Amino acid sequence: MAKPGRLPDFRKMYPEASEEVIEVLKETERKMQYQEYDLKAEQTIIDQEAQEIQVIPSREDSYERLLDMSVQFEGETPGAEEQVLKRMESEQLHRALSLLSDEEWYLIRQIFFNERTERDLAEELGCSQNAVNKRKQRILDKLRRFLENF
């Protein structure tokens, strides 16, 4: 590819090509230059009379360059409706958890919040891992029923 703003001499490169082919090559090269340089380059306009320099930013920029310039991007934040629904779900879950007995709440808290394994809890409680799993499933079913009826 040629330097920005310059088109190669396609007539020298392809002496046997017709004028239509040369025109297509020129047009294609110019489009490529536009995509690779013109959109990404900022322009500087110097006004000699007013002694002012005006910088026109590029119309397109790379993600890496924007990061280098410390541009902050807006994160995807949930809308108001989503936030309200999450809050309602959270309140429902809190109510459902408050209905559990102390033993049930301990088991759920250890497995889901403290990330302990069923096997570890089984050793602590003096029962089998299968028994802990069945208790957990019963508690989860209880919570699901409550949330479905709410």
C-alpha cells in the first residue's frame, strides 16, 4: 500500500491493464487509505492571520489509543426496571431464608455463602455426604415453593 494521500502508479505496476481496471485499482486504494488513515488521523488547521491552531479530532479511534489517553468508558449499568426487579427478588429471597430453621439456615449458609463442601459438612455434622445433599435438596425445594407462591 502507498503512503497516506499518495496513490501508487498502477500504470507502471500493471502496464497491460485496461483503463477501467486502473480506475478500479485507484478507487479501491483510495477507499483503503480512507479506512486506514483518514478516519483515524486528527487534522490540524493553522490560521495564519489569527495566529490560531485548531485541532479536529479523528472520526474513528482505536480502543488501545483511547485507553492510552485514559478515556473512561461507561459501563453497562442495569436500567431502573432491572434494578427494581433485582431488589424485589432479593427481598423475596431474604424473606424465604428467614423462614428456615436454624439448622437449615446453617447448612445453606455454609454451602452457598462460605463455600464449604457437602463432604466437609458431613464430617462436621457426623453424617454421610449423601445425607447432607438430601437435606440441602429439601431446603432448596422448600425455598422454591415459597418463592413460587409469593
